[in-house]
Amino acid sequence: MLPSSGDGLRRQDFPHTRFRVDSEYSLTVRTGLSDPGQPVQIGRYRLSSQNDLRETIIHEELHHGWFERPQTYVRKHHPKPSEARNAAHLAQTDKFYEIVQRYMNIRGWNGSGKRK
């Protein structure tokens, strides 16, 4: 599980959300990491602010939702434009970030909208 501040944030900001997997702090991960069936790994750089942690929790939870729909999931969704396999891959990457940003906006949180 996350350190107490992360657990508290999940209870405070996501009180009615059923997460697919638990989250835990990782010394070896910089931002966030999701693998199917594994707890979300939250790295030290995302603990710098409440908003960064919120955005990371949403982002990594979305991965787990997409893991359940393999026909729509692109494993490497953080490509540089030069690394994108094709225009459809780049469009799906943009859609992923738009979903995270839309949720942040709905909740009244100021998401960065940046790719990590």
C-alpha cells in the first residue's frame, strides 16, 4: 500500500472509487508503473504534490481498465511522435491522456495535461 499520505488521499479524494488493484510506493519507480494483475507502483516523483499523486492514481488505474480490454490497449502509450507505430497509435495515445485530463476536470482538479 501507499504511505499513509497516499492512503489518506485515496480515502479523501476517491471515497467511492473501487480500484482494480492496490497501489504501493516504490523506491525504484520514478513516476508510476502498471502491469496486469500487479499492484500499481507509485514512484517518489509523483509524491511531490497532491495533484501529481491524484493524476498518477487516475492514470495508472486507467491502464488497468485498458488491460481488461486488450483489443483496444496499446502497451507503449508514451511514445515520442517518432516512435509511434502509425497515426492510429498516436491518436490512441492522445486519447489516453485526454481521458485522464477529462476526469481531473470533472472533479475540479487542475491536471497538467502533460505526457509523463
